[in-house]
Amino acid sequence: MAAAFTALRVLLGLFFLLAGAVKLSELLSAELHRHMSSEFVRFAEVFPLKALGFAPEPGRYLQAVGWVEAVAGLLLAFGPQLLQEISNFILSVLMIGAIYTLLVLREPLAMCAPASVCLGLLLLLNIRGHVDPPKPKFE
């Protein structure tokens, strides 16, 4: 069972690394990068902290999310356990923010599915994905 959770953790981490890379550069897919750039203009309009006076510029918002996804995905996949747990938390918060944004924009529920599935998998890893330390044997 531990191998399945390890595989899930690595695949999910690589997925976030790829998602972040697409947001950061046009090299993987120029069309998808342009689409994300236009979507982040809409996302910046409903940024959760906007009510507190913090309204990010859409291009910088895209870059920030891209870097967070890429670095946290890399650490989730290949980092030490402490950094895996921290990156899992960060990515979970990011997915909650993505779901919030899509709901505020009144996007169809199907648009929330990828973020919801990723959040569910991250929570599964957080709850069940850690190996318990071996119990000492009594001699």
C-alpha cells in the first residue's frame, strides 16, 4: 500500500510541476499559456484578499501561482517528508483558492472538477500517505 501512495505522491507532484511550468513559460504550450494569461485577468478580479486592499496584477498573479505550483509540486514528488507535508498544505490551500475563484465567477461545476480531484488526492495523501515508524521489537 505504501508503494501506491508513493506513486500517487510522485505523479501528483509531477502534475503540479507541469501545471506550474505551463503558467511560467510558453515553451510547453504557447496556446495554453496565452489562455491561462487571459483567465488570470478574470481570476485577479475576484482575488479573495481584494476586500482587504490587496489586488494582484494578473501577470504577476499568474507567475506567482506558477512558481508556487512548480516548486511545491517538485517538493511533493521528491522532497524530504517534512517538505512534502508543507508542500501538500500549500497546494491544498491553492486548490481551495482555485475552487473559490471558479465558484465566485459562476463557472460550471465541471470546471471545478480538476481542482476538486487534486484537493481530494492531496487530502488523501495527508491523511493516509505517510508510513508509520516501525515499532520496536521486544526480545
